[in-house]
Amino acid sequence: MRMGFCHTRSEIARDVNDTLVIRTEEGSVRGRTRTSVWGDTYYSFQGIPYAEPPVGNLRFKAPRPVIPWEGVRDALSEGNSCHQSYIEWGKANMSEDCLYLNVYVPQLPSNASESSNLSVLFWIHGGGFSMGSGDAAMWGPDYFVDKNIVVVTINYRLGALGFLALEHPDVSVNAGMKDQVAALRWVQKNIAHFGGDPGKVTVAGESAGSASVELLLLSNITDGLFHRAISQSGSAFILISSNGNSTAYKLAEILGATDLVNSDQVLEFLRSKSASDIIAAQANTGGEFTPEVEPKVQDGNEVFLSDDPLTLLQEGRIRNVPYIAGFNSEEGKFIEQTLDADPSLWDTYSDLEQFIPSNLNIEKGSPESLELAAQIKEVYFGNQSVGPDTLQELVNILSDNFMATSSIRSIKLHLARCPAPLFVYLFTYDGMLTVSNYRATYNYTIKGPAHADDLAYLFSFHAAEDLFRPDEAAWNVVRRFTSLWANFIKTGDPTYNEDINWTPATLTNKTYLQIDEELSLHQDLLGDRMAFWDSIYQDLQ
């Protein structure tokens, strides 16, 4: 039985067309009933604005509060996606007017005397800060609303439109991250109207969304906005850019600007170009439009990221909230299909110096770099040559280089500097809802989940319903996985039955949960491989 929540009679109204109206702080919105994959009814409110459209002179600025509206606003379909170069799943209607969120709630109460206390999942999509949306095509809320959780999904500005780092008083560095903060502030103001508890908000995300979660934990403007956090395959150490000011100048030059003397000219020129032109040109700058340390307060009077994430972690400037962090076992598995399509690329991957992290600041070709490459060959390849016979070993180094090393390094810093419980996991299941099995007609010989392969076990991928053919084993993983996450969202402790007691990790008790067809507890995640990188960082930094 679902738990209810309260509304005064003036806050909620039904009509005969399976829609209802709820009053928010900014105005009334009309939602609709939907049916989950389990056959349960829930209510959907899509395309609710949480900030003013960042268009015209608001381009590149911090998000502005929504202007209240009169009457009833339809929240029957999703808002525009933010401008991006590619949409894999979801609608292709892109616009700068894209700061919308979606709210999905369980069965509405039958009277106004029931309590309002449902926990809230605030989901942040991934996509490298350059693509993605909160659309139900990927983030169908079915499994979580079935567990009496309110689900919120959001859009935020992407690419150069969200992460231009031009040093100018009218440009807000990290505007896309500040969009996420604005959406969290909307939740604090409004989620009680939908039956959610603003004191029980969990921020969660995958890939860039996961990195966003950790950045929100490190930001000094997020106090009180959330109370638990989940990072899936991504840490604050990935996708952090630098030299953003010069990249902004380069973007303007690619778009045709000449004789740029100062940032006033750059800003005026970039505001004169279309959003689609900016997104199309950003890939040619040689830089990244992703979160960046803010040198000072610019537009909006708030600094989202005041220092390098490593420094913030080392100094313990972290939100003290329960935290789940982990990743998939074969994050770099996609390389198999790439190499099969173009075997000449094997020569590229024979150069092991490319796997030396850039933050070690070791000059390529130096004796130090060559020595470290030799150690990588010994640890990962057993001194064998890189080739088809060592495909699994290549996947291991790519997975570690792309994800595991930075994630585990972040986890260890959290454990050393923050007293809040931290639950570590490794997702290893590869089954009938594994996304990579459906992205291309390719039969991987490497078994295990690649990057993003965990997602369809947490969300109903409505865009791929005709492709997926889940069996009972896959549904069992869905039930276990969502039960772990749901219990954590509700209580701060993921353990939901007596079969597995998933305890927080410590620096000495390195417990992690392996999520597969069955759940099992283990010690010291990727211990030998991570010990190698620990020694490198200790010796060379």
C-alpha cells in the first residue's frame, strides 16, 4: 500500500479527463495519470519551468527565478531539451528555452488528512555535460514511484551554453551547474505540494550526472538542498576543464570573429550567434565546455566551485550526508567494437604512455614517463604485447583510466575527510536489460556491463521498450537494485532485508557490495590495480 500525502482542498483539483491541477509557489500546473510497467497508477507533471528561459541577454548568465503565472499551466509533456549536437534517445525539440523539470508522484491521497512525507529522488542525467535530458525516454520513473518515492528529473544547460568560462562580469561560469542548484531550490520550495518531503531529498546521477553529484557535495552554495547522495560511474575528478577563457575566445574565432581585443567583444559576438551554431562549433575549439573552478564572483553573485575538487576533498570541504558511490565492472568495454571495426587502432593502444593520467604532470617521452609505461605493461598486461590476445587487459586499463582510478581515489578522500557513511558498490550484471547489447548489433566477447549499462535496471527506458526482452533474471536484478537505492533514499541505509547487510566502508574495512544476479559482499575493490596507482600518486606527486 502506498503512503499518502496531504493537500488542502484549494491545492489539488481533479477533472474527468484523468488530469489534476496542483498549485505550486509560482502557479498552478496540470498533470496526468499514467500507468507503470507494474500496472500501478502514478501522476506525471512534465515540463515545469524552474527558471526563466536563458535567452537573449540571459544567455551565459546564472539562472533567474521563474516569474509567477496566472491560470493553469499544462504539465502534460516534457519541455524542450537543451541544445546539443546529438540526441540518442528522446525528443529532438531543442531550444535555449529548456530549463524544465519533471515530477512523478505515487497515487494521490483520497483526503486532506494524510501525511506528506515521501522521500524524493532528484536525478541528474549524464552525457559528458554536452548531451542528454531528463526525458522519460530514458528516465522512466516506474520502478521508484512503485516504491513510494517522488522522482524529479531535470534539464540543465549543456556545452558552451552551459559552461562558457569567459572572464566577464555578465557571464556566469558553471551556469549549467547553477541550473542544477536552481532546480534543487525549486524542489525545496515546491515538492511538498506534490507530497514530497523537502527534508528527504537524494541527489543522484550517472556519468556527468554522477560527477555533478560530487560537485554538489563540494559546493558551498548547496547547504540544506539535499540530504543523501548517489554517484554512479563518475567523480568530481573527471570532466573538469581549465583554460576556459582562451577556449571562449577560440569559439568566437571559429564562428568568424576577427580582431577580438577584449571579453566585451567576445560576449557581444557570441550572443549574436545562434545557439545551434555555437553548439556545432564548440567541438572544434580543442577545449572542453565542462565545470571549471571559478576565479571570482561573476554574474549571479554566487561561486559554485571555489577551488579544485582535489583541494576541496583534501581539506574536507564536503557535505556531511550519507553517500553511495561506485561504477560498472567493464566501463571501457566499448573499445572491443571499435577495434573490431578498425583493427589498425591496435597500434594506437600499444603506446601505453597514453594511460598515464595528465594530473601527474609527467612529460611524455621522458625517462619517468617511459618507466611508468613499462610498469603499466607489467601490471596490466603481464609484459605481453597489446593485441587481440590481451583484449580483456586493455579493457581493464581503459576502465581504470576512464573511471575506476578517479572514483576510488575520490572514495578514499571522502572516507578520510568526511564522517558520513559511504557505501561502495561494483555493478557486474550483464543481462537482458544491459544497454550496450541494444545500442548496436554487436556481440561482445567481453562480458560484464560497460559504461551506462546499469541504467535500465533502475529506470524504465521507454524509448527502448520494443528492443528490450527482459527475462526473470533481469527483473530480479531490477527488484534488488531499485530496492537498495529506494531504501537508501528513504533511510540513508541501503540494506532492505536481512540477507545482505551492506555496511559503510572505512579506510580499514574496505567493504563493497557486488550487484549481480545475486548480491554479495567483498573487500578492497580492484585492490591490486588500485594499489599500483596509489603507489604512483604517492611517489610522483
